[in-house]
Amino acid sequence: MIRLAVVGCGGAAWIGHLPWIWERPEVELTATCALDEVTARQAAQRWNGKSWYVDYGEMLSRERLDAVVIATPPDTHAELALSALERGLHVLIEKPMARTVAECDALIVAAERCGAILTVGHEKRFNPGFEAIKRIIEDGTLGHVFYLVVHWSAAVRLDPDRLCPPDYRTSYEWRWTSPSAGGGILADHLPHYLDLWRWWTDAELESIDVQLLNVRKDLIGDQLLGGPHEDFAVALMKFTNGCVGVFESGNVGRGLSPILHIGSGVGEWSEYGMIYGTRGHLVFDLLPWDSPEMPRIMMYSLEEKRPSYRGWFQVELPDPYRAPGGPLSPRSNPHYQFKRQMDHFIDCIANNAAPRVTAWDGRATVAAVEAAYRSRDEGGRVTLSAPLRALV
């Protein structure tokens, strides 16, 4: 039996971690922990946890644990993960891995010293659609990939009373207004696609140049919900293999997605992107981040254009079960990226295997965010150092 605790019992834990722990019979949810006792207790009771705590140190000292999932605000990640690693516990930590590269390095050293698994919640790598894109790039169907672009946006911050889904209002406002968020929309969203692009292309980020706006604060004039962080970001990136990336994200404007045609006024995110290669092009289009539905992927390839009139064609993906999992559902969705991420973490613990997303991957995305904010502060392109692969 693998004994596991979940620290932080907000939306990320309820969607991304707790249901999928519950589904594994060889895993015991030994404890939940949150600053608010009601929140910790509700999570334990809903997902069959044995105990709940408001004090993380007390939980670590009293419970026999094998692993910890950390789903707390970013400013606590390094401290909580380090305490767990020093006890030899395996750790799955929500992105970002930490606030700074220096904090990431300390966690890497601690994990290597105790031999524990340290992995970061880049769940998009476990999306079957994005796995398919990885295979398409690797088999040469697109030729040499030279351009990556993503548009990932919502309009909720323009008028939260009209456009923000009620169930998400609290978590959205925390990210908008709290200094502990560590940054705005760039810090929240860039790590996802920087990680994917590194994985897809097997290349490291070489340079980044960003433009950031706080539309709610500076253009609408709302000092309260405007908060200290940007709500619109554009980043121009260059990778070590020569590939160019353009990343656009914000919650003050939303485009109509090209395949699914998401973009009506109320609510959630449109998220889509394109990949250009010397032998073809690919477009992907996703439903909101918490949806279990598969993305839609369309591509055009000079390598696979048979018969000659075929043109653009759809990449086939598995149909999902439309059920969220957990005690009130008869079966779960085996293709859901969060479930597959948790299954992978548990299997790595059981088999003493290396995780797909390493601590070095987490460090790379934090380095990119640090460089992006330097670009903002310095007003130009920032070149990144070559990533280390061993720490002295």
C-alpha cells in the first residue's frame, strides 16, 4: 500500500489529484492538509482520506507516508517540498516547481541526496492529443518544425460579474490580486507550453522577449481587481534548434477557436495553436483546461497527402468517457490527462522508475519565467544560459 498525502485542497487538487488517488486500490489517501480545517476535512471525507490537518509539519511528523502531492500557492512550493524530500518522501508538485531557479536547484539536490522521485505537474504531457503531436513531429510528417504559436485566452477579467463562472470566481480573484501568485498570466500559463515545446522539439529555450499589460488595472482603472500582475502577455521565443515560438495568453480578450469554434461570451477559455514545418502544418484546438474531452487536431502534410486531393485531415484520437470519476461515478475517464499523470506518478513509485516530467523540466520552465520578467524589466530580449544537468 502506497501511503499518500495531498497538501492544498483547492480546485487543482479536486480536479487533478484527489479523484485519481481514490481510484487506485493500492493507494491510501492517508491525509489531507490545508490552512482551513473545513477545506481539509471536506477533501478527506469526500475522497476517503483517513486524517486531515491544518499544520503541515504536524502531518509529516505524525503520519507514515510514502509520498506527498503539493497543490498549494507557488510561494510555498519549495518549503513544503523540501520538508518532504528531507524525510525521503516522493513528491509531485504543481507547477511552477518553485519561485526561482535557486529554489529549484535546492529541491533537485535534496531529491538526489535521498533518492526520492521529484516530478512537476505538467499534465499536458499526458494529454493523448499532445502525445500524438509528439509522435507526428518525431516521425517527420511535418518535416523540420520551425514555428510554434499558441493563443490561450479568456475575457473574464473584462467584466467578472458577467463573464466569470461562479465556481471559479474565488480562485480567479486570488490569482489576480495575491502577491503569493508569483506573477500574472505569463507565470501561470507560459510553463505549460514552454514544457510542451521543449518536449516536442527536443530543444532548449535560447532567448525570450515579452510584452505585458495589466488591462484591468491600467486601462479599465480598477485598482482592486487589477492587482499587481499582468493579465495579457505576448512572448517571442527562440529555441536552440532555430525554432521560433510565439505565445499569447490573457484573460481580457478571447478569440474564436479555429476548429471547435469556442468563443461565446460567458465563461471559459479558448486555447489553440499551430505548428509549421517544412513538409506540413498542424492546428490543435482544445476545450477548457479541466475538460476531459480530447483536443481536435487537423494537419496537412506533403508526406502523407494520399490521395492527392486529401488536403487537410483530422488526427484520430480516442473518445473519452464523459464521467469525472470518484465515488459518485460508475467509471472514470482513462484518457484524462490528470488521471494519467497521477497514474504515472503512482506507477513510478511502485516500480522505482524515473518520471516522464523530471525536476530538470520543472527547473527549465521556472528559468523561462524568470527570464521573461527580466525581459519586461530590461525592455528587450533576454538570452538564457545553457541548462545544467548536474549540480555541485
